[in-house]
Amino acid sequence: MTEEMRIEHDSMGEIEVPATALWGAQTQRAVANFPISGQRIPMSLIRGLVWIKWAAARTNADLGILDAEVSNAIVSACEEVLGGAHDDQFPIDIYQTGSGTSSNMNVNEVIARLASSRLGKPVLPNDHVNASQSSNDVFPTAMHLGVLLELSELLLPALNRLVEGLERKAAEFSEVVKSGRTHLMDATPITLGQEFSGYAAAIRRSIVRIELARDDVGEVPLGGTAVGTGLNAPPGFADGVLMRLRERLNVPIREASNHFEAHGARDAIVFLSGALKTLAMAYYKLANDLRWMSSGPRCGLGEIHLPDLQPGSSIMPGKVNPVVPEAMCQVVARVIGNDATIAFGGSAGNFELNVMQPIMGVAVLDSMQIMATIADAMVTKCVNGIEANVERCRTYALSSPSIGTSLNPYIGYEQAAKVIKEALATDKDLRTVVLEKGLLSEAEVDVALDVMAMTKGGIIR
């Protein structure tokens, strides 16, 4: 059956629009022009736009730009959209005009139609919903707002939960001594708790970097309209909108100190993406260290056991794989790709406008979303259930030739090296070789080769 259509028009003329659609002519043209990926602009960015329209309607009423009844109808329509009732009315592909004008107009048209229905007379997308605004200042502001909300509501809480889980394991494993490793080779002893404390600290430092970038993202170009001059925006408009957003959403958002920089560059998003990439490095180390330590169960390191989550092979019965760390590694790969997209997009600031804003917004929001969800998966499905193989860890620590390092203060580096080489050649432990050579007494060698004491640093006496 043929879908029923209606006729809408814009400055380019008439166009058919699905009869049930809330959008209008400009949205329909974008749908026709950009059938590229089938991926829609994320709702976190759409909601950023809608929140701005909500605050703008109230502010425009205060400034005498809109009648109170029109403002109230727009506000009511925005609140309905924010409630999730019309998520299917934002069909535009992520690959679209570089300013995000298509998505801005999509939001304007949907809100205008809903507001018109409430008011019983026309509410116009451009003259009313978009009053005092341009896509060039609204879309990037919506991108930044969406990022700020995702940071406070999603990513940062997830990262804090991951840190807490790692710190709990650091405390639990504080007395589990094991061999350290450098270059993937045996090194002096460390505790499993010390290793986990390092993972937690890396995530915490990344949180600090992200919070620093968040402050930069909080500065937005709203109020600059088309090119940064503020043409058609009344004095006080940006202040009023941003004040309302701060109060309602508790986000650190403020007007740009220089609108020409804020219009022509998206450097704050590039900066944030760099912080996310650094976090990705911490993720990758954590995930791969867990994979190495849990390798086995017979022919690998087998120092820890990860929770068994699912069968690991379609052909090898009983095989179980480290699936959550592997998923985390794949998230890292995606984040690195997103960062490359964002960095390249950030270079597209031509004069007074960056023309790759939609893909930059999509990429940074994607990175935050998947980094948050994998953090929660890591802590709930993996870290919380990790068990230490205490005896194997201790055996490795005692077997490592590198514990001979602690003999240096007693017998010197060269003599310690000879002891280690002889121990490896004869398959004897270091203690036996030292005693056979008469280099130390039993009491002295037992102190010198105390592997737990070695994890505390200093000279062992």
C-alpha cells in the first residue's frame, strides 16, 4: 500500500511529507538528500537541541520576542518530546550538512507542529521555535550540552564505580605476593593488590583529565547566531537560556568568552576526545593484564581466575574465555577510531564555522556511551568476581630469578648475577646456591629472599 502523504512547503517550494510525520519540509528534504548510513543522530544530541528550544522559548517570552501563549505551547511541546514520546520523529542521517542545520530544523519543525496542535493556531519553526537563534550557534551548543549531560549522568558515575571495584580488589589482594614482570619477563616481586591499585589510579587520573576537559566543553557559542556577531539575538538572550539550563539540568554551561573562536572551532570536543583516548589506554592495559594473568588454566600464567560467563568455543568443550576484557579491548579500538574522526573533524573550522559538527558530536557521544557501559560490565561481570590463585602467585614469586636482586646489598651485583646464573643452569633455587657457596648464613638468606618484604621497597635487613 502507498503511504498517505501531505504537502508541506519551505523557501524552496512544495514537497510531499508522510501524513503522520510531525516533521515538515526541511526535514523531508534532508531525509531525501542523505540516505547514507541509516544511522540517526543520537537522541542525547537531539535532547540537547530540545532543551535549548525549551529554555529559548521561556527566555524569548521574557524579552518580549514571543507571546506568552506561543512560548507556553513551545515549552509544553518540548517537555513532551523530552519525555520520549516522539523519538521516532528525528529520522535524519548522521551524515548531513556540516553545520547540523538539518537536525536543528528537524527539531524546530517537530516542536512547531506539536505546539500548533496545542495552541490551535500556527507556531512557526523558524520565526518562533528558532527565534533569536541560528543553527550555527544552537547545534554546537546542543552537542556540548549533550556531552555535559552524558558525562554527569553516564560516564563519570560508571568510571567511579569501576575505580571502587578495583580498589576493593586491591585491598583484598594486598597480601597476595607474586612475580612482577617487565618486558613480559620475570622481575622482582609485587603484590597483586599493588597491581590492582595501579589500575584504579590510572582510571582516577583519567577522571581528573576528563573533568578538566568538561570545564572547557562547558563554554558554548549560543548567542553568537550565524557568525559570532549575535545578529538577531537580543541582549540577554544567551544569559537567560544558559541560566535556565544550569538551573534545570545542573550542568556547568556558560557563554563563550569569544564567539568567533567558539563558532569557528570545536577544540573543546577535540580536547575531551583526547582525554577519552587516554582513558582508553588505561582500559587497554587493565583488560590485557587481566587476560594475561588469567591465561591457562594449565598452560598459561593462571594467577587469577575470572568469572565464567559463557562457553568459549564451539568445538573445544569446557573452554572459557576472558570475554569482558576482550570486549573492553574492542571498545578501545572504536574509541581510537572515534578520536581520529574527531581530530580530523576539528580541523574543518573554515572561517566562522566548523563544517563537520554532526560527525564530531556522534563520535564523542559514542565514545562516552560505550566507555561507560563497558566500565559497568567490567566491574559487575569481571572485577567483582576475580579470585586469586594465591599459591601459584607465591610459587612464581619464589621461582623468579629476579628475587636475586635483593642479594645485591649483601654480596654485590656481580656475585648475585653468578648465583642467579648457576641457579638457572642447575635448576636449583637461589637459597640453595647461596648456602652451598657459603655466601650467607641461613638466617641472612631467609631475610634477603623474603619475597613479601621485597614488595615494600628499600633494603631488606
